[in-house]
Amino acid sequence: IPAQRGNIYDANGTLLATNAANYLIALDPKVKDANGKSVTKDQIDELALTLAKQTNQPPSYFKKRISTAPSHSQYIVLAKNLSPIAKDAVKELGINGVIIEESFSRKYTFGSLAAHSLGFVNHNMDGKTGLEAYYDSDLKGENGVQQVRRDPRNQISAYLGAPKKLPENGHSIHTTIDSYIQAILEDELKKGVDKHLAEYGTGIIIDPKTGAIKAIANYPTFDPNYPGSDENENRRNFAISDMVEPGSTFKLVTAIAAVEQNKVDFDEVFETPESGEVEIHGLTLRDHDPLGNMTFQEVIQKS
């Protein structure tokens, strides 16, 4: 009995990642009904027509799969990854020998939104990157076990008295990501990359009061619903995987810290030698473009 993988939510409770039920439809043509009759041609036609309405395949596709299967086949797969609506349509036919198997796949509600933070899972529902990988043991839960009985018509029923272990579903995760802020960052990042013909772009938005990550974005990006359809490079989270020198942008951090701790005033004047050189702790620092005496505010403006 498979355990359900936990959901992933944003800071506002918006569902970002969940599980979607999908169904496999197969046929055992050897199964006989109460009157000893196997599946009829009319029933096969009806089944093929129903599947055609729920897929992009014509009825002839399903008929051919049945007619060309080995004569001893008792498990002919007709369709995979069908929706609950499609499954119900097939089930309503009441055809003996039709096998319906349920499985679950990971669904990322908003496609590529926050893809690099969320990550993705493989076909076994194991987390491979992002939060899906980091919290994999918390999200996946523990499968249960139940013995069942299968009759000649392929109907499954409970095996009374058999030991049974219920599944323990995985825990859900509530992140600090804000979907609204995330969408804005991704949109602006794409515009910037396109405008400047950049190879890639990355951005992080942090709540300065708490340090909470409100958004992380990279462009190009990918859709975690179909991770294999994009290049490996697009799945890299450059925001945390690559080391980049912040350069002058980090001067704002030290400047604000100095002001908040009353180590400097905005109007304080700093004397700079005409040579543009100053020695600090035995090291000579050089300014490639000396500007003379400046206030602290002017230093930040012209830095």
C-alpha cells in the first residue's frame, strides 16, 4: 500500500507540489464472465472507442494492440497515465477482464514556478533535487502492506485474517517562498536576461527582518513536471551552486551596518590622498580613479 508523499506549500498556504492519481488500463482477454464467455468483439469495440475519447489515439490503435498480442497474453497494456475521469469512463463499461491499476505521480501546480527551489522527483517518487531531495525522508513516508486475493476474473478482494500494515503518509512542508513575489522575480529576471542577451540570470529576495527566503529564481528554468525535457544546465540552481564575487554591490551591506551601529555619519568627510593610495594594516590599497575628499554619502554614490 503506497504511502502518499507530503505536499509542499508556499508561505501563504498555496499548494506548490502534490500528488496526482493516474491510471493504467490493461486487458486480460482470457477472463470469462459468469456464463463462461470471454470478452466479445462488441465489448472490445466499445472499450477502444471509450479509450479513444480519453486519449489522442484512434480506436484502431487499441484494437491493434489487442489483436497483435500473443495468443497466451493475459495482460495487454492499452493506456497509461489516464485521468480519474478516463478511468471512471472505462470502469462504467463493466467489461470483464479489464484491469485498472492506480499509481501516483508528482504534480507541480504552477509548472516552472519556483522550480529550482522545489526540485523534482524520479519515476519512483524519490526526490532528486531541491526541497524534494533535501527533505525526501520527511516527504516520502512509509509504505504499508496488505495481502489480497485475486479471483479468475482478475477482481481483487481483501484476504480476511491476513496481516495488514497501514501506510504512514509523508509530512508536508510549508516554505517561506511567496508565490506572488516569486512570479514577479521570475518575470523580471527573464526580461533582464532577454534585454541584455545574457547567458543566464539569477536572483534572490530575502526578508531583511527575518532572513526568510521569499523567492529564488534562475533563468533559463525548467518544468519539474517534465524534468527530462529540458537541458541539465537549466536545472542547476545557480543562486546557491555557483560562487560569485558580489563586488561593489556588497558595499551597501557594510555601509548600512556602519550607519546602524553609529560608526559613521552620512555627512562625515573622508580624506583621500591625491595618490589614491592608503595603507591599512600593512597593506596598500589603491584607488584607480582618486576623487579627493568626499562625504560618506558621496562615497556610496560614486563607488
